[in-house]
Amino acid sequence: MYPPLSLYINGRFLSGEGRQEQDVRDPANSQLLGHLPWASDDDLMQAVLAAHRAFETWRISSPMERSAVLRKVGELARERADAIARHITLDNGKPLAEAHSEVLNSAEHAEWNAEECRRIYGRVVPSRNPAVRQLVVREPVGVCAAFSPWNFPLSQAIKKVAAAIGAGCTVILKGPEESPSAIVALAQLFHDAGLPPGVLNVVWGVPSDISRRLIESPLVRKLSFTGSVPVGKQLAALAGAHMKRISMELGGHSPVLVFNDADVDTAAGMLARFKVRNAGQVCVSPSRFYVQDQVYERFVAAFKLAIESTQIGHGLAPGTQMGPLVHGRRLAAVDELVQQAVSVGGELVCGGQKLGESGHFYPPTVIAGLPDSARVMNEEPFGPVAAITRFKDTEEVLRRANSVPYGLASYVFTHSVTTATRVSNGLEAGMVNINHFGMAHPELPFGGMKDSGMGSEGGTETFDGFLTTKMITQI
């Protein structure tokens, strides 16, 4: 039921073979799924050298060749979606329907990059001297080190890999040890699509050790990281010390602004369903709810009713809408935030304690009326927790929504064009969703500001971090 796990270096899948290995377990019941081999120092060196050698030819490959590989990856991902999704559910915990959607979204990203990588254009700049020709060209930056997280193990990784490969770069990818099957499947997709050896390499191990080794290597030119703010800042500092280019998609603490003129019941139902996606372990999950005075009580009641109906269980069980948290550390961190919020005056509307004896299940939890000083209003909960508080007017709620250092996603519910315009202009967030959720499509840039990172994945902006700009002037 669960695939063998391996490294992927220079076109070869490498299993344990005496390497240190890590247990991989089902977060719903702690059942042992498999053993993940860690890369040795020699493995890391071989991955870097393979990527460096492959770059010499891949950088000058035809965009049509890159496009063909990416298109084939998308095709194969769709063919293998059922198996890949099932394995994601086993090691990640998310419901099977969510895992299946993630695979299809990943296929779309491969297909989008297959088309857009054929359109990486330079330009001709008119010269002051008619005898001079002035060109601006875009060139691949080189070997890229990519680090992707466990909450969306396939889609977060393929955003980086497809853009880098489409731009003409080579990649060393360290995926999430908690949920590794999707990364091995990703390597198999590219392998079977005909990607030349060394263009993509996959390694596993202690994250801090691997990141240090890769960033310090003079052959690695770019770092792409998705993960927490503290780790992102450490890696950015290390990359800065070695003058490495970086793109960072870090944590979020997404504000929700519900105004008096909103369709309250519809908003509550939509937000409740979105809140429990992947058990709230989503960087753009709505987490700080600001509801205007006149509709506050109605919204809290409607949201509670909607979120309490969530069916919780193993991700493979029919009808499951929310699975477990990924591990015990995440469960403990979520519960600590909830208990602290109650201790400072928050009202526990529903949830608030671990479910069952086995697995890492925590119920959808709603806390109302808590002060802005509560930790859950200032720290990313990364779990199925919604903190709801009141506001009076637009300027107040903008000030409060912008008060934290995060700036990734935000959500606004209003039927007023004036309010929507004022708030979308005023929110310090890389993505603003008004009356719906419209992110994560491959044609749209996905990224944040402030502590939530720099750079975008998706859209035509997706290649920017993997390209350098060169000016050529010739007489």
C-alpha cells in the first residue's frame, strides 16, 4: 500500500544500503509505513556535482525540450493521481479528496510552466547610436537548493521544481521527512518524463545540516524555501552571508474581515469549510476573524454550527472532512495556544481538547471575544483554531489586521465596492480575497510581504527568482 522510499541522485533511485534511516508513520494511528534513507555527506556532494554538471547542458537546452518534459510530468501525474493521493493521505493525514485535488493542482502547475517557459523573453532596447545594438536577455541562475514543507508535499515542491527546470536551472530538492512519498513520486514523474540525469536530485536528512551544506557550497547559486518564519530567517541570513539569491514563502496569520453588509451565513459556511482544510495546517488558512459589531453574534453562531458538523477521521475513511494533525508536537503547540487564549478571557465556543487516545486528532476549535494580546492572535496557529473578535469601523480593523508581522493572505466579506477597494488597498498582505477564495491557481502569483517572505510562486512571476538579467551592447 505504501511505496518504497529513496534518494534520487544523478538519475538513480538510492535506497537504504547502509544509510541512516528514519521511520515514517501514519499520523492517524502511528502505524509504521516505511523507512526513509538519509543522505550521507558523500550523497550530498554527489547531488551537488550532478546538478552542476547537468546545468552546463540544461541551461542551453531548448525551451521546447523543457516544455515537453514538464507537459509529460503533468500527464503522468494525472494518470497516477489515485495512487499518489492515497500515499499522501497515509503519511500526511489529509482526507483523500484533498490529497487528490493536490495532485491535480500539481499537474496544472507542471502544465502551466510547460507553456510559460517557452515565453521567457528578453528585449531589444533602442540605442542612442544607430550602429549599436542593445539587448537584455534572461539566463538561468544555476544550481538551486529547494526546501519544501509537509503540509502540501507535492504541490509546494512542484511549484519550485517546475519553475526552476522550466527556467533552465537544475535542482537539489529536500522535501519533508514527515510526508515523503509525494517527493519520491515527483522524482519518478520527472524520471519517466525523460528529464536528463542530474537536473533534479532529491535528498533527505537533518534539515539544518542539509541546508547548511547546500547553501555553503559555491556551486549552489539559489535558495528557494517554504516553511516557518524562524527557519526562513535563519536560512536567509546564511544565504546572505554567501551572497546567494533567495525566494521565501513563509508563515501566515490570515485576517478575515467580515463587514455588516456581508452575506453572513454564506461567509460563515465558506470559512468553516476552508478552516478545516488539512486540519488548518495551511499557511493561508483563515485564523484571525474580525467581525463587525452588528453581525458578530450571528456570525459566531453560524460559524460554530458549520464547523461543528465537520466529520473527523482517518483520511481514507469515506466521508472524512478533516484528518489528524501531522504529529504530536503540532498537536501540543495548538492546544497550548488554545489554553492560553482561554486563560486571558477568550470564550471557548467549541472544541479545545485532544480527540481519542490514538493518532493526533484535534477538533475544530472556536474561541470568541478574546483580546488582541492573546498569543493566538499574534502567532500562527497552524491548526484547526479560529479566533473571533469584534470591530467597529474600517480604519480600526485595518490597523488591527496589519498589526502582526505576517503578510501572506487575507479575506474580506462585504458587498460594498467602496469598502472592498479601501480594504484591498490598505491590507498589508500579498494576497487579498474578496467574498471568495481565489488563490493557488498556477496562473496567479502566490507570495507574501513582511515576515511572510519575498518572491512569488505561480503566474509569470514564478520564473523571476530563477533567472538573472544580462545586458549586451554591441557595435
